[in-house]
Amino acid sequence: MNKADSERLASGFEQLGLSESEDPRSADVVVLNTCVVRQGSEDRATGLLGALKKAKAKDPDRRIAVMGCMVGPKSDELSRRFPQVDAWARPQEFDPILQMAGETVGIDPDGCITELLPGDPNVATFIPIIHGCDKFCSFCIIPYRRGREVSRSVEELVHETEMLVSRGVREVTLLGQNVDSYGHDLEPVHDLADLLYAINDVEGLERIRFLTSHPSDMSEKIIRAVGELPKVCENINLPFQAGDDEVLDRMRRGYTRDQYLRKIDEIRTIIPDVVMVTDVIVGFSGETDEQFGQTLDILKQVRFDKVHSAAYSVRPGTIAARQHPDTVPVEEKKRRLAELSELQESICSEINNGLAGREFDVLIDGHSRGMLQGRTRTDKLVYLENSETFETRIGGFAKVRITGTSPWSLQGEVTAAEIPAAGDRLRVYPV
Ligand code: SF4
């Protein structure tokens, strides 16, 4: 979400005639885009602000702005603590920063900035579709910092997708803290399925993903849209966070273990080849070893292709910080995290081993390890070992036969590369 916001703000700066500086200490305008989901990241942001204070003392004309979820509804207290900051802006609130930058260069942003969209976006790029969160999970600070859910209109998002496609984008990931609650606040009401149908019609776009979903908002209509729409990738991230009902209740997640598992069954019935990804917290307040075992049990039952896991840390300002003491010792959290990672690594190994010899369409999105790399529809990272023998390029598709696997990535040989055809954005492979 922050990366998408930074790209959009950078586009506004470019339109004002500013260019990127490699070193914040030599920049005329510095913007700190903050994520404070954990206390540690907020501490890093305040540390950076301390360093910038010194830089500003040397050059008082330097302008400093802070955006992102460090900035809550009121910035008075922040302004008092950090007088070196010239502008504060909540997530997606670009105007105060553009005004500040405009004053620096003597240009009125209202007259010269058109759309805040990256001019040279990655071939696979992000589009925020809903901001904020209404859920108030007990461990999470997001609703207090990012506010209540606000959806962008279907028309605006379709237009933005068309613009991005005209700049070379072929895959979009629709973003929201609770992406599947999209549209309930619109007039007339829409939902994520409606948006997926609308964006699926954008000519030239090849793939659509969405992140991150809440199990309670994942309706049958959305699941059917994923199953039916050719451009929507069969890849769903559905966090379960904990496998025990008592822990889930303390987390205020709003579903039980059984309801979560039934949702997975429903998804797999409608989309048999779906790849499931999840997020898990270990060592939440009061979690016993047995309750942690319930989390491992869900991993064994569902066999996710990817698990984002983290040890619980208290976030001041949350319900859990006030009501649920952090009872699990740090060493025990680390032990549980290691046990979970080991289990998941073996599951990922088995899943990926089963892909050897199969052929996939890969959207090439970059270089690494001296090779081109890309992603399958199911978001598997694939390294292309013989890309030089075909007309492969970043932004193009290749057919790749998998020759090697690891728990975290695949390697494969290109068997055909997309033929770029002038004026024709359809994918064409040699016969
Ligand atoms: S759903 Fe829960 S964890 Fe996710 S952003 Fe909202 S409050 Fe935080």
C-alpha cells in the first residue's frame, strides 16, 4: 500500500519538475512514508526524523514531510514532538505534501498536476482500491491510523487501470487492508466481484490479483468471480492468524476455526486449482502450546502455498495492549515460529516438487541471479535458465517448463516466448 502511495506521490513530484535524489541528506524535499504496524517500525521512523533534524539544522530551506500510518487523524502532538517536519499527511492524502513541494519550487500544484499515476510503472503494479479498515482486530493499530473503510469508485479504478495498461502494465494487484469488503460504502453499493468483472474487461490487461482478504468478507459471489474471470488469477491470500477458537476470539477476528476451514472448502470446490496463501501470528497473548498446535494443524490440513508468519508483539494503542497481557516468553515465540517455518518449508517443498516437468505461462518482471525472472498466474517465482535463446523481455510472457524446484522458487527452461505484435496486445506464441 505504501509502495503504491509513494509511486503516486513521486509522479506528482515529477510533474512539478522535481527529480529523484539518491541520498535523503542531499535532497531539497524529503518525504518519509511510514508504516507503523509494529512499534519497531514506528521507532525506526522517529529515529530517521532525528537524523533529518540535524540535516535541516544545516540547511533550513530543506523541506521534510511525513505521510503514512504514523499520521493519525490529529497531527498536533506529532508537530510538537517533531518541529522539523513541514507537512504531515495521512495515507493517500497527497495534497499537503504536493503544496509544500510546490512552494519549494514556486509552482501551484493545482494548475499543473493531472493524474497521480506512475509514468513508467512496473509491468506488474499495485492499485489501492479501498483505504482503512472497519474490523478492529485486537492486536492491530491499522483502523486507528488509517481510519474507516473508504472505497474508490468502479469508474475511477477502471480508468486508472486503462491508463496503467496504456503505459505498459499487464498485471494489476488490487489492494486493501480488507480488499474483499470493497464497495459496501459506495452509492450504489458494489462489491469486489463487480469490480473484478469491470476490470477484467480492460483491453490489454492480462492478469488481476487482489490482496488482502478477510475470511468474513469472502463471499461466494467473489469466489465465483475468481473462478469464472479469465484474467483473475486463481491465487487467494486469506489470513487465518490463529488455529484455536479461544485465541481467535481474543484476537476479535470474527470467525471460528471451523468457519475458516469451511470457507477454504468452499473456495476449493468452486476453484479446484486455486493456490492459497495465508498470514499467521504465533504466541499471541495467552496462547498455550496446545493452542499453537491447532495453528500447525490448519497448516497441515490446508497445505498453503505460502505462509506469512510473525511472532506477536504488543502494539501500544490496541485493544490487546490494554486487555490481554503478553504472556508468551520471547524465546517460546521464537521456538514456535521456527517449528511453524520448518513445517511450512516441507509443505512448500512437496507442493513445488510436484510442479517439475509442468509448463506455465510466466510474466517476466525483472532480473536476478543473472537470469530473467517472472511469475506464474499462481504467483510462483520462476527463474528462466535459457532466456537468451528466445526473444524474451521484461514485460513479455514466456512458456516455461519447470526443471528445478525449491520451497521458495522454481527454475525452468523457456519453450516459447511471446511474439510482440505491433498494435496487437494479445499474447501470441510461435506454433
Ligand atoms: S482486518 Fe484486522 S488485522 Fe487486518 S487491517 Fe483490519 S484490524 Fe488490522
